Amino acid sequence: MFDLFLGYARRVASSLATLALLLALGGCDLGLFDDDGAGFLVGTDAGKVFHLIGGDSQASFGWEADIAASSKVVMDGSGDDILVGSGQEVVALSAMTGESLWGQPVSLGDDVVAVAGPLSGVAIVMTLEPFLVGIDMADGSELWRLDLLLSGNASDDAVAVGSSGVFLGGTEILKLDPQTGAEQAYYNTGTGSSYVVDIQVAGGTVYAGLEDGVVALSASTLSEEWRHPTADEVDNVSVGGSSVFYSVIGGGVGALTQLGGNLVGEAEDGSVFEALSVGGNLLLAARSDGTLLAYDEADMAEVWTIDGAAGAAVRDLVTSGDTIFYAAGSYVDGINLSDGSSLWSYDPSGNPSDLFLF
């Protein structure tokens, strides 16, 4: 195990100097991108979305777009269509140019807590109230609205799309028609009034974190494939390789086989984990104190650790190829997957709230 500490102060100056040079040269020119890097978006609480390419030595700037200033920014997308929710608004942007696809934001009348899709030409938006709303990607018009309180399936922000439908986690797990919001299938979680906190769709399977375990369901019918019990609430689920990873509040992280849900291994930790991501054969887990840990998928043995900066709140964590993109405090860091070494650091305008990889 390698214990590492990111030298934020030492590398910020050189990273920002590189970015400043790119901006001075005309950062919106896509020709400035490092072709070997991964494209990703950073949404900040200052009302900005930044498009970056993160390579093995620097983060190159692409475009920026204005959004409503809000402490919570949520993003999702498919192809060239990017959905961004912030404040009480949702916008659709072109991934290539950052231009608005609707001309102006769509106001939902309440804070946006989650977006998903688009799927079959429909953007899925969840608000705090809570409502689930289907928006036409062609013009931003509202197609349908589902009151989650009246339906008896009040949810946190557990919503995802797969090729066969929209999946909503609440006191039940529902499959909805993206065109109409009509219910197509449901699964009774058996957890009373507890919320499904996280839901992921991979291939033909839906994986959900419950108050007492992890469940795998057929995406076509929501029939149960397997269910793994846990001692406490599962607050994060991530799917990668041949495993399903999860974190339990105050109980550490674990890995299950996708086929059968058999336990691969667990790593006990009394902390709370804010985000999980999978890269190669490693599970990346960000603790609430900012510490980033890498575990081997084969046995959940700890591979390396990066100590968190004091007071740096965890924002988000995504992985592409050999690079980890980690947002904590006011910075987004590029980190080498194999050993946890620092590649670059980026200081956006405002605090990063969400990352989206495309």
C-alpha cells in the first residue's frame, strides 16, 4: 500500500499557468485538445459549466456555458446531448460546442435534484417537491409530470435510464415509459418508507442500493435476479468489470459478482463514503473527509490511499482509462489510476458540484 499526499499548493500554479495560456490562445478552439485525454464537464456553483479534456499531464480547456448559480448541479447526457440541472432550471447543451439546444433554460418551479437521459428524445428531470418530469428534447416542452408524493413512491434522487426505460427508486422501484411516464413494471423493495438511495443500469440489469442490501433486477421486467443483505443502508452503488461495488453507511465498501451476487470481498471502514467509481481492476472510493482510496477488485485489498485536504468537501469522482477525475474542495484533480500520483489540478470559477464524463 502506498500512502500518498497530493501537493495541492505546489502544482496549482503550473496547472493554472498552462490553462491560462490555452485560454489566451483561444480556448474554444477544439484543436487545442489533447487527443489522448478524456472529455468531461465540470459544473460549478458559480453558474458555469466547463468542458475540459484531461490528459496525462494537463487539463485543456474547451468551452464554457452559463447556467443558474446553485450549490447543486446535476448532469447527464447521451451522444451530443448534455442535460444540466441547477437551481430551478434545466438546460440542454451540445457536447461539442456548449451551445443551448433549446435557446433558453426550462424552469421547473422547484429545485432540480436529478437529471437522466435523454432517452427516446425525452429528458428526465426530478425536482425537490418531488415531481418527475419528462421534457421533449426537440423544443424543451413538458410532455408529462408525475407527482411522486401522490403516487406513493417519493424518491430521493435515485433515477436512471437504460435502453428499455426510465428506472425510479423509491419505496418501490418503478420502470416508466419515457414518452408518457406510464408505469411499465414495479418491484416491491420490502423496505417500508425507506428510499432507494442509488440506482444504476448496466446492460440488461438494474442495480439498486436499499436500506438493507443490494438488489439486481431484470431491466425488462424488474424481476429479482439476486439480493445481497447488508448490516445497514447502502448509499452508493457502482458497476464495472465483472463486479458490483457498494458502500454501506459506517460499514465500509464491498464487491459482489454481477452474476449471482456472490460476495467477492469487503473492506471495513467506519466512515461515510460520498462517491464510488470504477477504473480498470480498481474500485475508487471517496470518503467524506476527502480521503481517496483504491481497492483491488479481486479481493478488496487496499492498493493506495490519498489523504484528503482538511475541510475539502467531496464533490464527485469519475474515471476514464488511466485517469481519475476527482472534485474535492474547490479543485478538480487528475490522478494516475495505477499509483495515485498527481497529474494536474484545475481551479474552476466557483466550487465544482458535479462531473460528467462523455
